[in-house]
Amino acid sequence: MVIMTFLGTGGGRFATVYQVRRTGGIYVSDTANVHIDPGPGAMLALRDAGIDPAKTDLILVSHAHPDHYADAEVAVEGMTSCSLKKKGTVAGSVGSIFGEGDFGPVISPYHRRIAWNALSLRPGESLAVKGVRVIATSTKHSDPTGIGFRIDTSAGIVSYVSDSELDDKVVTEHAGARVLILCVTRPLRSRVKNHLSTEDAADFSSRIKPELTVLTHFGSKFIHDDVEKQRQHVEANSGVRTVAAQDLMRVSMGRTIAIRPP
């Protein structure tokens, strides 16, 4: 059984600064425990979800924007039992791990050193931790080194599409996902560059046809324009079961996929 805990469902500058929703990322529990994009408030959300950060095996950072990385170094300290044990892996985009151009690094040399392993990934590259394989996928975003993650778990593929425009290459790299997690920042009729809108999410989901599409990483306008309305549009126009994530919601994936509200 694979459990996905949504430690935060907000994203973008305004939702992050004003904490319209939490911004702690996503925690995937399988044979390895994986924390994806630990943004601001991630550690508080772990506590409220009853998850021990010392049990984390892998921290993933998709790109060097603070709503995706702000608590990453603290998460590394948690993973290493407050730096008392050299364990775990921290991995992410080139910009987030080692810095490139105007972006990063967001993980200091010290925090890379206290983890057992630290590495950067470009699209197509992969790593494996305790039987969980992660493949970096493409994005089309303002951080040119940004990546998404295709996670091959014991119960099937979980795909996390980080901040990105709708793009054919980005879509095709997530084929075969049982659960498709989309960062959807903008609502209907409000598309902006570098991000997915509700219309884009419907198109993306209809082309992948997962068993479940989960919408998350909502900007303030998305939230204020009625999250349920956005969810209904995606489900109706993709033909795919769709849920709009809530803070501390859990999704379990085994033979079937079930949603547990917070």
C-alpha cells in the first residue's frame, strides 16, 4: 500500500506569502519515504500529519522557487535526525542542488554533506532508494532546470507534474501513471506563462487517462474562483476521476485507490 499525504495544497507567491493554504509539499510512503517539494511550513505539516521526519529516506526538490523548497534544508536535518546520523538522499533539479544561472543552490554544501547522498537530476535521469525508482521528467517553466518526478512505487506509478506550461513532451513523459498529481496554479480563463491552468489540467488528464488525477498547488485566484468548480471542469472534460486536494488529505493506492479527507 502506498500512501500520499498532501502536506500543503497552496502555491504561487500570494498563496504562499499569506498561507491561504499550507505549502508543505507531498509525502509518499512506500518501501521508501519520499518528501516532495518541502515548501514553507513543511515541518509543521509533518507534525500535524503525525509523520516523523527522521523516517524520511529521500527529499526531492523540483526547482528553485521558495514555495517548493523553503523548508528543504530543515527537512534534511530532520531526515538525518538533526544531523546526528548520516543518512538519506536529497535530490532535485540542477539549480536547486548546485545552482545554475539565477537559480539556487537552495541546499547548502553543509546540508548536502550531512545527507548520505546529494545529487542533481536532469530530465530522463533516475535514482533508486529502497526499491522506489524516481525518474526526472521535463517541465516548461521560468526555472529552466526545473523537473517533475515519475515515481515507480510498489503499487504503480505516481506522477508529479511540478510547475510547467502544458507541453507535449511534458505530457508524454507521464504516460502510464495510476495517480497523476498536477500543480494547477491558475483557474479557468486565467492562463499565465509557465503554469498550468484548469483548462490545461483537463487536457493533460485526458491524454494520460490515469485512474485518479489530483489537483494541487493552487494559487490565490484559483482558490478564490471556487476550487470545486475547477475540479468539476477537469473531471467533466477529461473523463477521469478527479479530486482537488485538501491540506493533510491522504490518498492510498493498492489494488484500488482511496481518498481519505483530512
